[in-house]
Amino acid sequence: MLDIRLIREQPDLVKEGLQKVGADPAIIDEILELDTRRRDTLTQVETLRAERNAVSKEIPKIKDPEERNARIAQMRQVGDRIAELEKQLEEIEQQFNARMLEVPNLPHPSVPIGRDESENVVVKTEGDLPQFDFTPKPHWELGEALGILDFERGIKISGSRFYILKSAGAALQRALITWMLDLHVYQHGYTEVYPPYLVKSECLYGTGNLPKFGDNLYHDAEEDYWLIPTAEVPVTNLHREEILEKEQLPIYYVAYTACFRREKMSAGRDVRGIKRGHQFDKVELVKFVEPHTSDEELMKLIEDASDVCRQLKLPFRWVQMCTGDLSFVAAMKYDIEVWAAGCQEWLEVSSCSNFRDFQARRANIRYRSAPGAKPEFVHTLNGSGLALPRLMIAVMENYQQADGTILIPEVLRPYLHGATRIGLDGRLE
């Protein structure tokens, strides 16, 4: 959520920022009109309340019964007017809050201007693309041939965009998750948390998933629980409605969760294999930091996520999102894309974002910069560290061998009882 003071004081600046991210700046005029009505109505309510309070103190002192009754009747009318205005104020505030929640974050000044994803900027590529003396297969052919991927039974059980991991396939994913958690905890200094997969509505409002992306989420209407689309949601809300002390910052969290998305917005895309599904696993990194450090913390976050690719010896690149491809909540965002030799494409395995105070305002997460200081909003950041199953795809396709087996990356072997490959029977060898 943007600061209403910024909208009041610099509306043209805000409108310019919204135009850069492809949002309609007309919403700012609506918000300012509602804000004016809200403040004017509140002023009327407070003035009438003050009048009623003052007269109420005077009434017992009035000796003339006729005059006293007249003043009492007058205050009843004032009370009725207050009730009427309070109802109007409540309606105005609901409209105001709803419109404020619809305004996306403003882009960081350093974000390149662009219309859409075609104008994103590749800022770094690391690692050599693997070379093969045979034609590498895509993961859906590899996995089915080895018996570690079962699409038919996944569809039978749950429908399209579901699959089954079996034998060494399931073990490989479990090893990746455990190793990534250990990497971020013991080498990068994050604190591991295991959060619920079901959250309340206010958690999704806090991270910016609601109201805009409600159609893409799974919702239990009876209990008002939502299945999380990413661990970012419960982990960011760990400090909802809290005031942190300066000494507590920065806070780094890492969490493994399953994630659930309807994928309505990607209908028809990536229909082959396991690139895009309604359920997938992810290791997520979340940071709470002081505002003046957040740009530096973003680059450290990207490096931490990239270290997964480095240690797995997978080629990867950083892509900075232009203004037209920023998410609703991000002020600045970089994607980490890993090369998949069978698909012959770069696959996004992490989006690392600096939200600045956008989420913190929605979730009311603040800190004191000094003892007794007025609380101010923290900056929040997050990024996958990394996301499955695309990381699985990259490992399977880049480590495949001519005979159809798949080598196990060295860093994962201790997590797989020393196995060095996935054999033709789909088992670890």
C-alpha cells in the first residue's frame, strides 16, 4: 500500500509511476476525492461531538426547565446527525480503503523503462551451457522412460497439471529441498521456519495477493482459509501488527512449503511436463530490513538464491524486470533463470523482489530506529531459494547421459546415501 501522504503531496509523481507499470493513474484522482470527503466528514463528526460534549456539561447547570429541555432536544438532533455522518464516514472509508488496496507499488528509480517482458534486461549470465554428443531429451521423456515421472496417474487422481514423482524422482526432489534449506541456514545465515499452508484472508491482503489475485487462489469459503500460493504469505505475516526493535533487524527467514495456484492466468502455457502446475514445492527466502539497507539486501538475496545454481553447477542468468513486467507489489525485481538443456530454454526458478514498505504498510509491520523513537515501516524482500519443479527439470536435463541415466550433482550425493546416478530402472545407484 502506498503512503496516502505521498499521494496527497505528490499526485503527479504517483501517477507517473503508475503509468510506468501499466496501471491507470485515474485511480489517484478517485482516491484523492474520497480522501477529501473522508477528512471533511470526520471533521464534521468531531466538531459535533465536541459541541455535544460541551453542551452536555452545561445542561445540568441550567436552572430553567424549559431552556434545559430545549437544549436536551437540540443535543438529540445533534446526536442523530452524528450517527448519520458516522454511517457516511464508514461507507466512505470502506470505499477509500478498497481503492487504496488496488494501487500497485511504484517502481524503484533504477528499474528500466519497458512495456512488457520483451524489454526485460539480462544483466548477468554465469556458467557454460552443457555440451552433449547426443541430442538431449526433455524431462518429460527422460522421466517417463526412467519411471520416475508418472503423468497419466497424476491426471487420473487430480486432473491436468498434476503428476506423480516416483522412486529416485521423489528422492531427488526431497534431497534438493533438504540441501537448499541446509545451505541457506548454515551458509547464508537464515532461520528456518515451517509455517501453515492455510492462512486467513488478512495475510493475503498483507502481502498483496488479495484482492487483485483472488481468482488465482484456492479458498475454503466455509472457514475463510486460503491455501498459500507461496511461503512468502505466512512468513511475511509472522510479524504482522508488530513493532520490532532495531536490534532485531535484519531478520532472514527460509521456509519450505508446498504452494497452490489455480494457474488461470497461464492457461495454455507450458502444458508439457512439470514446468507449471497447480501444486508445487518451493524453498522461500524472506527478509525484514531497515529501509536504508533494502537495495543492498536485495542484491545479497539474489546472490544467496544464485548460490544454489552455482553449487549445483547449473548455468543461470539474472534478468531485471522492466517497469511493464514488475509484479503488483514489487518496486524492483530480478528473476533468476536456469538453463534446461532438453527444453532448450531458460526457466525462471526465482523472482527476487524488494517491496520497500508496500507490504509492511498493508500488514502494519514496523520498527523503532532508536529506543523511544516513533515506529516506522520496515522494508520487506523475498525470493525463491529455489523453486521446484523447475530446478528438478534443470538437474534432470543438464545431467542426463547418453544411455538415458541421470548423474546426481555432487552436493546432493550425501543426501541420497552416496548415490551417483539415477539408473535405467529409476532407482538410485
